[in-house]
Amino acid sequence: MSDVIYQNGDVFVDGTRFNVQGKTYPINSIASVQAVRLNDDVISKKEEREKVENRVFLSSAGAFIAFLVAGSSLPNGIRLFGVLLFIGALYWLIVSLKTSKPQDEYIERYAVEIETSAGATRTYTSNSKDEIIQIVEAINTAIINRG
């Protein structure tokens, strides 16, 4: 039996195998390993903040234009349009601010992805980037040491 390179909870790596959550992967069948960020499909905090800022700007601009049109000496139909535009802008602003997700809801997720002759497999996921990097480094060490 080889020396243990990494062990924490359900994850075990030694010179001959990578065992995670009851499944064993022989080190000699692993061609490569990498850490993968899983949140690429989630809107980032910065993008969400920019969307809200754009909504606030557009709503404010629409409200300002509507206020100018409603207070002018234009025909009643155009002033009514200005009032409706103003109401629509305020509604959009309120809905935008209520439906925007708080920034603390975004939790980064990472995975260990191994490449074998059967293809790529995400074997273990975690919120801890450091934990995933330690596992990847342990598997890389085992791959290098196998010779």
C-alpha cells in the first residue's frame, strides 16, 4: 500500500488510487486532473449590480422625461403619455429592485475534474476552492510519482 498523499472526509489519495465518496479511480487510469469553477452559468455579483444600476438610470431618465412632458403645455394626449411613462418607469424601478438577488446568495462552487480514457468526470464538488486545489495537487503528485 502506498503512502497517503491526501485524506479529508470522503476524499483519499495515495500513490495508486483516488477514492472519493465510495468510488475508486486508479491513478494509472487518470490522464489529467484540474480544478473547475462551476458557477460560470450564474450571473456574477458585478453583472447583477450593473443590471440594477442600468435599470435605475433608465427608470430615472424615463421619469425625468415624463415629468418634463407632463408639465409642459403640450396637448392632453401627449401629457397623458408622459404621466403613463412616468408611472411605468417607477413601476419598473420598484420591480427591478425587489427582484434583484442579494449578493450573498452567490456561492462559488468548484469541482475536481479527472480525464480518463472514458472521458472527463467531475468527481467531487465543494464550496472551498482551497480544498479542491489541495485534492488536485495530491492527484497530480500521485500521477507524477507513478513514473
